[in-house]
Amino acid sequence: MRIHGPRLCFLAALVLFAALQACGETGGKRADSAEREPANPTMAEVTRLSANDRFRIHLADVKIALKLTPLQVPLWQAYENKALEAIAEEERGAETPPADSAPDQIDRRVRAAGGRVALLEQASAAARKLYASLTDEQKPVADRMLAGTLPAVSVGPAATPRGER
């Protein structure tokens, strides 16, 4: 089985999180930051993860908290795939675009935002199918946690006007 793309990043984030947990439980601390780190180095390291890595970790947390049945797993997987696509698209949108004319830059942002909205709509449809399959015990967990597994739509980094730097 070959793992690539968003799933590889997700797995790497989970491994990093587990390693940081183990380090925190054994009292391990980086020597160069002993004075400036808070008492809980695990939390300090977790907050340094990118927002998209935190979405991936939250996805795993939600999946565990829902305690899915075997019949619900394919519905979860469909939702998770769409959520990961939306997260990956958000990462691509954060990349600095090449210098183009102002209208071309605006058009690129509009296309990117439209693509993100389409992915979020697909994730929403998958979430509705998943939610419909949940039990009365699972729905409060989903109500509390599921929406946090997706990034908000943004149109890309705001440019600073030349005269306002």
C-alpha cells in the first residue's frame, strides 16, 4: 500500500504528535529552550504545528470520539477524503503566486476561492450523509466537533498596498 499526499502529511503529524506526547510524559525537554518554554513542552510543540496539521489531528480525534460502527466507516472515509482535499487546497492557496498584473492576480484569487467553495460543498454533502447515519449518542459529539475539521474559506493572503508598508 502506497501512502502519499495529504495522508502522508496527516500520518507524519500523528507520529510527531505521539512523539511529543511521549517526550512530555518522560519529562524530555530540548536543551536550547529550557528557559523560554512553558512547563508543558508538548502543548508548546503542538501549537507550532500548522493550522492544516491541526485540522488533520482534529479529524483523527473526531473519528475516535464518534466510535464509528463498521457501516459508518465508509461514510466517514468519504467525508474525511473531502475534508483532506479542502485542507490540501487551502495549503496550495497559501503559496505565494508569481507576480502578475493586478487583474490576473484578482482572477486567480476568485478561481481559487471558487475551487475551495466547491470542495467545501462536497465535504458538506458527505458530512450530511455521515450525520444521517449517526446514532443519538454520536450526534452530540458530531455537533460539538465535526465542523472544526474544515478550514474556513479564504481568498488567499491579503496584499499590503505599496504605500502602507
